[in-house]
Amino acid sequence: MAEKTLTKTNMPEAKLFSRGKVRDLYESGENLVIVTTDRISAFDFVLPNAIPGKGRVLTSLSEYWFNFTRKVIPNHLITTNVDEFPEPFGNYRSQLEGRSMLVKKVENIPVECVVRGYLAGSGWREYRESGETSGVKLPEGLVESQKLDEPVFTPATKAATGHDENISEKQLEDRVGKETAAALKDSSLRVYLMASEYARQKGIIISDTKMEFGFLDGELILIDELLTPDSSRFWPLEDYQPGTSQKSFDKQFVRDYLESIGWDKKPPVPELTEEVIQKTAQKYQEAYERIVG
């Protein structure tokens, strides 16, 4: 039997904090409950179709990576066990089981911290135009999907609506201060290097990933999601071929489909075919199984 999808939570006894493209957040005293739905977004639009099991994969992978990287930097995760959630969340187990996290409420830093180990996506587009990505000068003659000599830190604005925009490290310093900018860069690179080395042993290249951070009692910690197919480009190591776009375990498959049908990236947002929905679900599931086992 196919798994039922959850596209929107309905918990009238709980206080809704905010609703993002994929996640619904609820107040819980000094903490938050993050529920990851099966919604999927592309090109800054939430698509009409959900991806079965997607919310569970994102939650389980985030939990795995949060625990894996604790020795590098603390994070906001308290528990994913619904039995340990405060009232009234126990009344909504069917919506929460396997797809929710009780987390600490923090002072968010409104920046996406992107680390690129390979040249792809907007990084590749910028490089072709200027030889740089987010103000970082790269060597000449690189090809699409090429591994960089060293991973580069390319922060971006976190837009409430519309598209995030890449910014330089100087612009980041102007926004958050020199000390915080340096800490964001150092933590992001350390997490990426640790995770990408591990994932490679599991047959996955983490081409790039974005992280979010916040302050809790003055301490910098990781928040939101971590190293999932929504926030990262995952490529199968066995198929890696520089000089072209890569097969992926992430939502690039959905983006490629939307590009192939000539959608102009304006409303109305097109429906996904059943084949694209099922293949996307399989890709997310395979990424999870490779990494977690």
C-alpha cells in the first residue's frame, strides 16, 4: 500500500509559529516543534504534488547528521520521539510520527551558509559569467561538476519570499559582523568536510549544501535541517563524470522535469507526473538508505 502523504498539518490545540515551503512550525514553550511535510518546492514555488515519504526522509537524515556532527558544533535538536513531546502534541501522533523534531528556539541568523565542493548550479552559472562564485575567484578552465581544490564558502541572503541571492564574505561581515561571519565560515566548512568524507565512503558525493545557524545563550549552533536532499546536491559516486550535469539523489530531478516541459517559472505551477513523483520518492529514499544504512 502506498504511503499517505502529509501536505499540511492540522493541530488546532497547538499554536502555529510559522509555515514555510516545506515545514510547519509550532510553539512549545521555550521550544519549537518542526513538522516536515511531503510538500516539495522548486524555483521558489511550492508544487501542487507531494512526494510520498519525503518528510520522513528529511527528518531522519537531519537527525542522523545532527547527531553525527555534534562533536564539531552543537545544534537545536532535542528529540524526535513524539512520546517526549509536551502536550498537546501527543494528540496528533499520526501527523508527527517520524516527521517531526522538538528543537530549541534560537535567535536565527538570516543567512544561508552554502559550502561548494564541486562546481554546479548557480555556482557554475556565476563562474561561466565571471570566473567567480559569490566573489570567490576560481582557477580558469574549470568544467561543470568539477571538484574544487578546496571547498568554498558562498553565503546567500535568506529571502522570506523569492529567491535567495549569493553574497560575498564582505557583505556577510557587513550584515552579521566580522566575528560571527568568521565563525559561520569555519563551522560550515568543518561540517561539510566531515560529512562529505563520510558520505563518499557510502557512495555519495555531496556536491554542495546549505546550512543555517542561530545563537542560543550566545553560542553559535546549527538549526533547521542538515545535509538532506532538499538542502544539498547528492550525486552517486559510481556515475560521477566531470564536464556535464550529474545524476542526483535530490530534487534536481524535479527541476530538470520542470525545465524539460518549458515552464516559465511563473504561476500557474504545473502538476508533476506520477512517474516523476514516484522516481523522486525513490531517489530520496535511496539517499537515506545509502547514508544511514
